Amino acid sequence: MDQATRNYLTVTGGYWAFTVTDGAIRMLVVLYFHLLGYSPFEVAMLFLFYEFFGVVTNLVGGWLGARIGLNLTMHIGMGLQVAALAMLAVPDAWLSVPYVMFAQALSGIAKDLNKMSAKASVKTLVKGGAESRLFKWVAILTGSKNALKGAGFFVGAALLQFIGFRGALLSLSGMLLTVLLITAWLLPSGVGRMKSKPRFTQVFSRVAAINWLSAARFFLFGSRDVWFVVGLPVFLYDVLEWDFMRVGGFLALWVIGYGFVQAAAPGLLRRSHHGGGPGGDTARLWAFVLFAFPAGMALGLHLGWPAQWVVVVGLVLFGVVFAINSAVHSYLILAYSSHDKVAMNVGFYYMANAGGRLTGTVLSGWAYQVWGLEGCLWWSAGFVLMAALLSLSLPQPSTSH
């Protein structure tokens, strides 16, 4: 096994461990604070700083990674997540809204430092011209991450049911601290660091393709979170009367399946891009296909079809097509980036991703409280349509980076 492959596996392993805690903390906060009597909109507000600081972190994090190295930014992210988990493991009387929002802000910074670092590292480990290998590696990393985030949803729900909120948080923080120490020992220093120290203003991309892709990414991820973050779990618990384990298990299976589709995307799309990587035409096609699913689900609920079947079947189909969209985007940002600017370009792109998540999260609580799940789905359909329209300007990637 060569050094690049070993480093890739180490980065992936660290990303996996972090992702389990990220999924678990999301499920723990949604279910536990709903149980404490918080309204859907109040639960959404707990994630406001998580998503807002994700926007800031991706903007600053790419620049920071280019200056100090991606392995160091990844480990800073892990350390902040350990602190965030420990902060929430306090008595209920301490868990005021501002306190929880601050802990979630740390978690948001941690998540996006870790994600940006792991994904940008892949570009540095793949030599120029190997587009097929780059698509495969980033798809596996992204897909496996989402599968593990789904496992984290289940882990969070199961730990909440069996050892309680604080026991779950302390167990997760101990596990992640162990992984941090192992990956810090295994990874070389300076991965992804630019030879010259980039100025902060260089963070903002001057490549039109990256700007169009980032705008499309904003609406793509807003379309998922506008119904998935708060509206869906609360709907399953309150309207369909599922218990914690069933809600957590179902959402876990969905995200795991979504992750497997992402990892398999290079094989699924191989015929359409003839062995290389996908281009702007692929992103456009799959965005327009995705539009049909939230719109169809919203229409089904409006017509009074059985809600459980509409949600379960619709969510599965939405997940498959959304995963393909996400995998294509994750490849294109690396394909559009040059090796020496990949950390900053990926940071800028994930800033847009986090902005979409922030918007979707806030809308999820508000739209569900005002219109129910049907309203959330119409918002989702509108966001997907915007992503599809913005994708009309995406070019084929150059192979010269």
C-alpha cells in the first residue's frame, strides 16, 4: 500500500468517527429538546449557530488549511467537537437556549473544519489527470460519511433511550478523543499547505464554474434540510406516533442508504461519462429529476394519500436521486479546482453548502409550524428547481489542474 493510500484511509477513518458523533448529537438534540417541550421552531433555533458558524468556518477554514495544513485543521475540528459534546453533558437546569446554541456553534465549527479538511485532502492525494480515481475516492469518502452519519442517528436515538442524554454525550466524546490521538500520530504534517501564504481575499473564487456550482449547492442542500432537519422527525414522532428508536432507526437507514448510493455513484454514472468524471450536463439532468420527488410528495399529502406511505416511499426515492446529485457536486468542486488552491475553493464551496443548510434548518422549523410537512416539501421543491436552473451554467471540467 502506497503512502497516499495510507493517508487517504487515515483521513477517511477520522472522518468516519467524527461523523458518527455529528449524526448522534443531531438526533439527541432534536429528540431530547422536543421531549422537554420545545416547539419545532425553537428546536430549529438551537441549530441556528451550528449552521451559521458552518458558513463562517468554511470561509475561514479553507484559507487556514492552505496556511497551516489540512491535517491540523481536521484535528482542531475533532478537539472542538469533544468540547461541544462535553458542554451539553450538564444538568438540565444549565441547558438554556443561549448555552445550547453556543455548544452547537462549537459543533458546527468542528464539523465544517473536519469535512473541509477531509475532502480537500483527497485532491492532494490524487495526481493530475486521474479524474476517474478522483471521482471514485471522493464518492467513497462522501458516501461512507453519510452512511456513518445515518448510523450516528441510530446511535444517538439508542443511547438516549438506554443510557440517557448525558451518558450518550460522554460516551461519544471519549470515543472521538481516542480517534483524534490516533490520527494525529498517523498523519504526516503539512498536507494541503500552500508553499506561499495566501491572502484572505484569495478565498473568494474567481472561477465562474466554482461560483455557479456553489450557488447550486446552496439550494440543493437547503432543499433537503428544509424538511429533513426538524419537520420530518417531529412529524414521525407526533403525527405518525413513532417512538424514539423507530424515528432514529428509520432516519438512520435512510442516511445509510443515501451514503451507499453516493459511494456507488461512479459506477451508476459510468456509462454516461465514458469512464471519466461527470460534467455540468450530468448535474443539470439529475437536479431536474430530483424536483419531481418533493413536489410529488407534497401533492400526495395534499390529496390525502396515506401519509406514512407518501413519506416512507417518497423519502427513499428522494434520497437515491439526491445522493447522485450530491456525489456529482462533490466531484465537480475538486475537478474545477487547481491543486494549489483546492483547500480555499473547497472551503468557499462548503460555505455555500452551510448557507443552504442554515436557511433550510430555519425554514424547516418555521414552515412545519405554519404549514406542516406539506409546506416544508413545497419549499424543498422550489429550492431544487433553483439548483437545477443554476446548474445550466456549469461547464465540463478541465483536465489540466
